[in-house]
Amino acid sequence: MSSSFVFLEGDNTVFTELTYLGSAKVDAPRSETEINRNMSVLNAQSQMAIPVTMSVPAHSEGIVRLVAVWLFKPRFVQIVTFPFQGLQMMTHSS
């Protein structure tokens, strides 16, 4: 797994070299057990990992964008956008 490159673009922070495996409903976003279970399911069921870039706004009124990065044209395809509603900080200790 390569490390992500993070840069600023206007009022957004852009995360590159991410991989989209799919989506899952999260009932308890602070539950590490649920996060690990969802990641296991997504890893097992993923038919194709899609390289993506994610753009996150610097303020609460922006739009989060997930863009697929393809090797053919069109080069960039927007997968999903949704209003930025907040951020939860989580830490993991070993």
C-alpha cells in the first residue's frame, strides 16, 4: 500500500492515492469493532478496488467529493458528493 499525498486546493484538503472498496452503513461510527467488521466485509466482497482522490472542505458548508482516477478517458470521474456535516476524531492505540 502506498502512502497518500495530501495537499491544499483552494479551501479543500485533497487526499490522493486512496482506494475505494464500496460503501457500508455505519450504526456506531466510534466502534472499532464495527469499523473492523465493515472493512473485512468490504475487502472480501470487493470485485474491483478503484483508485480515488477525496476532496474535503475546510469549512462546514462545503461539499466532500470522491473522484475515481482512471487510466483511460475520461481521466477523472466523480463517484459521489455529499455535504460536509462534521468530523469525528478517533485515535487508535496498540
